Amino acid sequence: MPRILAIDYGMKRTGIAVTDELQIIASGLTTVNTKELIPFLKEYTSKEKVELFLVGEPKQMDNTASESEVLIIPFLKLLDKTFPNIPVTRVDERFTSKMAFQTMIDSGLKKKQRQNKALVDEISATLILQSYLYSK
């Protein structure tokens, strides 16, 4: 069974998480420089079957789009153009960064390790993927 790949898109860095082949477990994969995201995804999809891209959808508390949504729209168009056979689903990503940080605290990471923003992005992508799997 193909994997599901989640993307926590950011201006500088993008967190990526994937499911196992049975689509049961969400695991953080990596964080990549956003400028290198499409080449990374091309290489990854050439080695692994991916049936769905999940892209975080930043929203305000009143359910309106966040300011960062304007940065994500061009990426979504490029993603669709580059991978026309892989559908894209948006997932509400409110609070994922805070939840990721709390996860780091709960797992016993030291303060210096918790300052690693790349790790926060990767954990956020994992949380986006987990919430999608729970809702399925």
C-alpha cells in the first residue's frame, strides 16, 4: 500500500512526515529547506509510492485563513503541476507547533534541543498526519 506524506510548509523550513506502508503509523521523516522541497519530493516519490499529500492549512481562531496561507497557495499549484497523479488534501494545523513543543518537553528533551526549530517542524508534520489518520 502506498504511503501518505504530510507537509508542514514554512517560509524557510518544511517539516515532512510519512505513514508506514499500512498507513497506520505516522513518523517524522525530515525537515528540508523550503527551496529544496520539490526536488526532495521528486526524489522521495521516485523511491517510495505516495498516494496522497497532506498539506497543513493554517487558520485563525475564527476559522479564517492565516496570513501564511498566501505563501502556501503558490506551493500548492506547483505541487499539483509537478505531481498531477498525487492528490492533495488540506488539514487544519492550528496548534500543531505548540503541541510539537509540548511533545518535546514531555519526551524529556533538554532546553537546547527544544530550540531546534527543524525538529518542531518535523513533529508538527507528524501531528498533522496523525490527526488525518485518526479522522479516517
